[in-house]
Amino acid sequence: MPYKLLQVVTTNGADKFRVKHSALATRRIRFLVSKSKRFFVSSCRLYGSPRVHASLRADGVRCSRKRLARLMGAKGLTPRLKKHKTRTTDSQHNDPIAPNKLNREFEAEAPNRKWAGDITGIWTSEGWLYLAVILDLYSRLVLGWAMGTQRDGKLVEEALTMALLKRRPGPGLLHHSDWSEPIRTDQNES
């Protein structure tokens, strides 16, 4: 008489606990990912895990910030950086424009013959910071600089004053800049 082999599968309490809780954890993960994805997309993909976590908490969902960061990273929900752009030149004005005497000749025969200046905006966590710089085109040295939160004539004056005090140039200096807006003030017309 042939014997049949029976395989006996036993399930003890620990196995049932593990299976039940892994299913709950999977459901919880799916729920967290879907909720966080909704907040992430509604923020135009700009919110990272701290802001999504705050939004989830405000919505009544509890989870750890680190777990949320891990889940968002695993699902590719990484925010894109918001680009900060500022207008640096005001070309829409009726003010007289000085002739371009430098004419893109950026080499000088001797120090203190040709200076060039510019302003740039630097985005910081506290807002825009503006840097005005004056260069000697012969040595390429920074002769004067000034930083401030306003892009105005005062910033330009500080950089120019520093350069003039440092070098004390004689007659014949050509100073070129494209500081259209800051230079166009009554006090700088001389």
C-alpha cells in the first residue's frame, strides 16, 4: 500500500503577528506615500520632507520626519530648487547714455588707465545681496568693492570711493561700467 507523505504546516502566534503587521505596514507606507505625493505635487514639486511633514501633521497624519524623508527619497519625490532671478539692467529709460569709450578693449598699457565696474546680485537665505566691484584692467586687481541690500547709487559710490582712496589716479583714467540704473542719479552727475 502506497504511503502518502503529508507536509504539516504549523503557524504559531509569532508568524501570524508578523504577517498581519507586515500587511499593515505596507498599507501604512502606501498611505503615507500617496498623501505625501499629493502635498508634494500641490506645492509644484517645491516642498521637501520638512514642509510635507508639517502639511501631513496639519492634516492629522502622524509619522516621523526621517521616515517620511526616506520614503520620499525612495519614491523620487525630491524638490527642485526655485530659481531666483533679478533684473540687472534697466534699458527702458529716456536718460542720456554715455558713449562707450572702452569699446571692448579690456587691456591697459599701465595701471590706473582703465577701470571697469559692475554690480551682481547674490541670492542668500535672507534675500538678495548686491556686490559692486571696481577692477583695474591692467593688473585685474579689485580696487574697490561694496555690499548692500539695495542696488543703488550709494553702493556704487562706496565702491568707487574705496578704489579712489586706494589708488589715487591722476588725469586720463577711463572708468567704464554698465551701471545704468544706480549711476543715473542727480548726485552722481559730474
